Amino acid sequence: MPKIMIADDDITVRDLVSTLLGRVGYSVMEAGSGEQAVEMAGSSDPDLILLDIGMPGIGGVEALTRLKADPATSGIPVVVFTAQTEKGLVEQCVELGASDYLGKPCRQGWLLTTVQDILGAAV
């Protein structure tokens, strides 16, 4: 069963996404900050990370940078999952190594399709 980490400081988002992914058979772990996501990724080896950008402390861009710089986590696909819409953000995240980008709010079907497409290619 593939393991997915949802890294978001909004507990409501984490709960909704965790419930959705759990219902279709994924094992889900949650991180409430960028720091926690980086730490957990190194020790729990998720198959995919859904990463919010706007988090306190180290934000998603810094977390993505750290994940991709560490040989232990650099191969984990990361989908940026955020409500932020700054010009150039998508391009910056892709340049840093993000596998995809989903805007919030997101239709459940798009989220599931994106996850399935990436895990199908990665597993």
C-alpha cells in the first residue's frame, strides 16, 4: 500500500485529504509544518508528498528545496498543493523538482488522478 504524506499547516485540509486518500486505500501520514515534513520524509520514506507552500517556519518552497537536496529524499515525488497563486510559483516549484502542482481548492477527482498518475509511474 503506497504511503502518502500530506504536509499542510491547516488541520482541516489534512483531515479532508487524509480521509479521501484513506478511503481509496492509501496509507496516509500528516505533517503540520515544513520542518516536520522534511524530518518525517527522511525517516518514514513516503511514496509521495502533497506539500503546501504557505506554512509557518520553513515554508513549502524551502521544504521542497531541502527534500530535493537530500539524497535520502530526493527521489520522492512531491506535488505542490497550495492556494497560493503568485506569478512564477509553479515554474519555481517545477525547477526545484516538484512533480506536479495542484491549486486549492481542488476537485477530489483531480487530486486522486494526479496521485494515481504519479504513483503509477513511480511504483
